[in-house]
Amino acid sequence: MGKPVSLVEQSAVAADEFRYSSIDGAVRQRLDGFESQLRGADTLGAMQALIAYLSDLRRELRSDDWRTLAAEVVNTHPIAQLVRQCPLTAHCADKPRGYAGDADLIDHIYGLGHASRAPHPATLAGRIYAWNVNTPGCRAARRRREIIAAEIDKAAARRRPERASMLSVACGHLREADLAVAFRDGSIRRFIALDQDKESLAEVDRTYGHLGVEPMVGTVRSIIARKTVFSDMDFVYAAGLYDYLVAPIGMRLISRMFEFLRPGGRLLIANFSPSLPGIGYMETFMEWRLIYRTGDEMRALFGDLPADEIGGVDVFEDEIGAIVYAAVEKRA
């Protein structure tokens, strides 16, 4: 027989269960109120209050308790089906490609693809959707596209009069190619779009193959294992990948990508910040969990690079303060 559970231990367990049942009841009651408010005239105010409430819960609870609450209370409440009338929320929760945050979802955030079938703004679904597409996270994703496009053009300009070679790791649908002038002015010699999602690569080939973009299947694992190798790159970047990588893997990948650069080449990564509003909503109704990093944590990812080969690490945020960027140049 196992060791008997003492009365003190039994009391502690009972108290803990009572405490969490009380929290569950309070949360359900608040969600009831948000549901009623959403169905009323002030949908946007309800969304703002709901997102703030979930963020407060996430911050105050232990991570395991938050996950349990999200799964057993928030996502079983009728409000979950209500907010999933929003196509962005539903797409992420449904995971049609097997993972959250796929390239179709990012297209939707950009106003492309399925965005043309957004619900009418006079409907409840349309009002919830209007809120979501204008959150700091969505605005930051659109701004990230612009920043990456500008980096591509800068890399091409640094290489002139020669033509530049570039690599996008976890490229998605490569929509920055629509904005970067370098794809159309002849200043790119080679551009490799690397991803593990063959559907994404098929879209890249269909849309940008005529610009000379080379879609290629590759994974983080294949890069780290040196089964996928490149050289003499002027610019290498990963726009959304680091939101999903733990630090040890992220550092090893940076070391490999840095090896791909020619002297004077630039490596850039981007990562959502823990200060992003709406994380609680993303982790509950969208079932979309990211790894968030501060500027110092981003800088630390470059810690394994040889100091004598780098020209300094540049860390900066977008104007929204939702995404942190970190870049390093290989000393010429």
C-alpha cells in the first residue's frame, strides 16, 4: 500500500480544489457578462474588456493553472463559439494545415485570400472580425511585412552594382515579395524561399516563380544537421519562425544561418514581444501559443556567434511595440 495521505495534506488538497472551483465560477460569471455584452450594441467595447480580462488571468495564474482554465472553462463556455464566428479566430482554432498561424491565416491578416470573404460588418461576426484584424498583433504582422520588404531592398542596394543572393527561412507565402522593389528591378541574382509546408511553397512558385524565386523544401532540423546548406548569401531572414523555437534550437539555427552569409551579409530574425496585448485571447479562443521574447532575450540568441566575425547586434522594435527584431552583420 502507498503512504497514507495525512489530514493536513487532505485539507490542503481540499482547499486547493475549493479555491480553483471558486475561480472557475467567477470566470464563468464574467464570461457570461461578456457574452451578453457582445450580443448587445457595444461589441467592440466587449472585445476590449474580454481581451484585457483574459490577459489579466494569464498574468496572475501559474502557467499550468492557466492552461487548465483555458481548456476547461474558457473554451467550453458558449462565448467561445460566439467569437469563433470571426474567420481569423476560427481558422486558427481549426488548424486546417495542422498548425496555428499558417500562411493562409497570415494572408488573411494582410487582407489577401480569404479576407475577401470577411463577414459583413453589420453582423456580430463582422464586428468581432473588425476588432480582431485591427488588434496590435495583426497591425504588427502587417508592419513586419513592410519591414522585411525594406530589408530586402536595402540588402540589394548594399550589393550593387552586383546582384544579391537572399534566403527566407520558413517563408510562408512570401508576401513581402509584393512590396520589395528588388524583385522587379533586376537586383536579385538568387532568392531561395525555404519552408517545410509544401502547400506554401506551391503558392510561392505560382505567384513569384516568374520573378526567379526558388521554392525549396527544408526544415529547421535539416539546417541544423547541415543537410540544407547555402553560401555567399547577402541577406538571410526568418520573419515568423522564432515565435515557435525554444532558445537552444533558436541559437543553433542562428549559428547555421550565420554560416550562410558572405562577408558583409546580414541576418535578421523577428519575434513577438511578451508585451503584446491579446495573448490571452490567442491562447484560448484561437488556440495559438507562441514563444515571446524581449529585446534582451533576442540579443542573447546571438551569444554563440564568434565575436571576431560579427559587426555588432542590432535590436529594435516596430512602432507598435509588438514585434522585436534582431539583426547581425558578418564582418567583412
